Amino acid sequence: MLGLGVGQAIQGRWKSRGWIFTFGELAAFGMIVAASAESDLDENLVGALGVAGWGSLLGLHVWEVADAIVVPGRYNRRVRDLRVKAGLPVNASSFQFDDVRGRTRDLSTGAVIELTFRF
């Protein structure tokens, strides 16, 4: 919720996508400041600049939060599927809650019970 690509930086993805949010939100904030500053600009231009700045800031922030929430799950799912396909052990913390292969999760303790059959 902080913005400026902080979530992507924490996840180690700032170079791939976080920089877009950092520089995009700074540019949007610059438009807002320019629109609110006393200037000799046309009133319509100032209004358009303010609307564009606030719209960009809002749009980028919603995209940023969604990206920080959705992308790690997709990545983890791809890694888990590749590990299963390769026959490698799967880390217990990567289990899905809705897994129907005998895996259950006790939400009160965080413990994982696994039942695996290999033929």
C-alpha cells in the first residue's frame, strides 16, 4: 500500500516491473503539483493536467497493488508445477489451500499434513 514500487522491491522484482510504478507515480505527482502551483497556464490546461495526474496516480497505484498481490502466487504456482513435473520434492509452504490430492492445512497452527501415493 506504500506505492512507488516498494512492494515489488521487497519481492525482488523492482528491476522487472517496480521501476514503472516508481517513475510513473513520481511523474503523476509532478503533474498534480504543476497543476496546483500558481502559474500563468491556461485554466483548461491546468484542469487537464490535474485530472491526468490524479487519474494516472490512481490507476498506477491500483495496478501496483494488484501486481504485488497476484504475481507472486502465479510465479509460485509455476515453480511448484515445474518441481512436480521434474519429480523434485515440493516445499510444504507452497501447498495450495484447495489442493485435492490429500493435502490439508490446519489454519490454527499452520501445520501441513500430506498424504502422497507414488507408483
